Amino acid sequence: MTSLTDREREIARLVGQGMTNQQVALRLGLSPHTVSFHLRNVFRKFSISTRVKLSSIMAQAERAGTGDGRTD
């Protein structure tokens, strides 16, 4: 399964919790453009296109104890 970089994992986790790109940027001290860049990479790696699907993947990973979107 595709793995995420530490930064992508952190951003995916926060977006998965329902935060906006702006909120993630403020939390992590990044620009919103940087958050968008990493989020696009996450979407591409998981072959998804919605934040809802990302939330589902991250919740499933959290339950599985991987925390990085891997469920295996």
C-alpha cells in the first residue's frame, strides 16, 4: 500500500478531522498553498478526489493503528 511522508500524514490526519486548508496551515505554520500541494499528493497516492474519502481512510487507519492511511 502507498505510504505517506511525515508531512503528508500530518496534513491528512488534520484534514481527516475536518480542518480546512487554512486551519491546517495556521496549525502547522505553513502557507495554505503548501498544504494544498501536500494534500494533492495525498489524494493522488490514494487515488481519491474528496476530503470525505480521505476522512474515511484516515479513520480506518486510526482504528487499525497505522495512522498513515495503510490498513494492512
